[in-house]
Amino acid sequence: MPSRPASDDPRLGDLSEGDILRAILARTVPASHAVIGPGDDAAVIAAPSGSVVATTDTLVHGPDFRLAWSSGYDLGWKAAAVNLADVAAMGARPTALLVALAVPRDLRLSFVEQLADGFREACGALAPGCAVVGGDLTVSDVLTVAVTALGDLEGRSAVTRAGARAGDAVAIAGELGDAARGLAVLFGRFRDGETPVPVDPTRLGSGERSALVAQLRPSPPIGLGPVAATAGATAMMDVSDGLALDARRLAAASDATIALDGAALGDDPERALAGGEDHALLATFPSGVLPPGFRRIGEVRPRAEDDLLLDGRPVDVSGWDPYRDWDSAAG
């Protein structure tokens, strides 16, 4: 939908809750699993398999995003994508999103409309049939977007982090390190002292532009979650905090050691290991042919003293930590 013209872009504090909700709902589409959609006290979502996968994630201005760098559309897209990835990592197909917004009074209506557009188009591109089916709206000095995502297992068992077995192949779907590079571009190129400044596209090369898209508007391989489950994945998770940290989590849950092949991690293995927010799918499969979209990056070994190895050596890279990494990047 087109953005609201500047001449007709009121502050949210000048509108009623009903006005804002009507503007948001006008930009949503029906979810294919919705029995009752937005507008009632609660939505009703069909769960044909009898099981519902549920996850939630919160994006807060400051530690999770900066308005100088993210448009409303970017923020809506990212908030959808990170939650869809968690559903996919369980082997489920996303069916619905619930969105709670805490918004400052000075925020413009056009920003919220762009936010709704980002949610709608991310769902359409990454998880067709999934859509926003309800949520909540309140006032806050700090812009906060809290999303709950639901998914259907379609008769399959959920794929957890705990099933990897010695001899399994370790595989990845999606890219590693691009979002971290995008974050480095933002902090390195678009600040005035400690204050973020808007991105100037004329200052970016093509590689930097694609890295910024990976950071601000990620496109995880959502459809490959069910593909992996059908292909017999023994364990799977969303790589949100960097491959090193998340592979260790999978190893701990499975009581195993993950041995990675550095040559399979691209030109910059350290960035692939440490960078967060890629939202690739990390999965393990019994030895054999991997499903389309996944590439082998290592193997599962019996539990040893070190739970994560790179080319046979212990890995000392940690991963993304929202309690320290924004501050360290800013410094």
C-alpha cells in the first residue's frame, strides 16, 4: 500500500486507539489458518495437527534497533522474520502472528502503517498464508514491538535441539556473517559521535548494501524448516546469536560435540562464527544426502571436553549478547 502523504500524517498522540488500529488493520491480509481474525477479543487459529508451536520475541528501541537506521517497514519485516525463523526451526509451518505495540505519542501514523506493511510483506514473502491476526496497542516512551508467532507441525514431531547423534552431518541453510557485517557498517559509517545518523545509500558499495539488508531486513529460509523435518533432521535451531554460541547450545542439549569445517564457513570463518542475527537454520541429519537448501559444514561427534571444534581445535569465539554487544559496538 502507498505511504500516507506528509500533509496527512498525524502524531499518534492526536489519534484515538481505534483510529490507529483501523489504520493498521486496513493493511493486513487474512491468515490461511485463521478461523476468527482481528477485531474480536481473541483470534481463533486452526491447528490441523493438534499441536501448536508458539514463540515470542521483543524488539526494543536502543538494544535491538535504532530509528535512525530502521524504517517502519524495516522494523515490521525484521520483527516478523525473527519470529518466523523460530517457528521454522522447530520444523513447523508458521500460521499466525500476534503483535503488541508500545508506541510514543510523538510517533507518526505513517510509521505504524509502514510497520504493518513490513509485517504483511514479510509474511507473504517468507511464510505465505501466515499473517497478523491480532495483538495489543499501548503508549510508551520507548518504542517496543513484541511478537508472538504460532505454527503448525502438520502431523510431524517437533525437531528440538536435543536429538543430534554422533555421526550426523551438521548443515546450515541461509547465510552466516552478513548481518554482523551490516551492523559493523552502521556503527562504523553512520554515527555522529555516539548518535546514529540516517544511512546515506550513496556512501555504500553493493556488498555493503546487501549486508545492511541482511541486518535490517533479514530473509531467513523459513520454508526449509518443514523440509528439514520431513527429511529426518535429528536436531535444529535458529542461528540468532552467532554460529559459535548457537552450535554450543545445540551440542549441550544433545550431549555431543560439534566439529565444524572452517573451509565450509566461507571467506571469513570468524565472522560466520561470531556474528549474530543471521537467522539461518542449523540442523543435523543422519549421514547421507542433505535436503535441498542445506549445505554440510561439519559433523557431530561423541561428547568430549570441548563441545565445539573448528578444524579440530577448540573455538574461543563467543557470539552475540544483547546485554553487551550494542554497547561494545557503539564504543
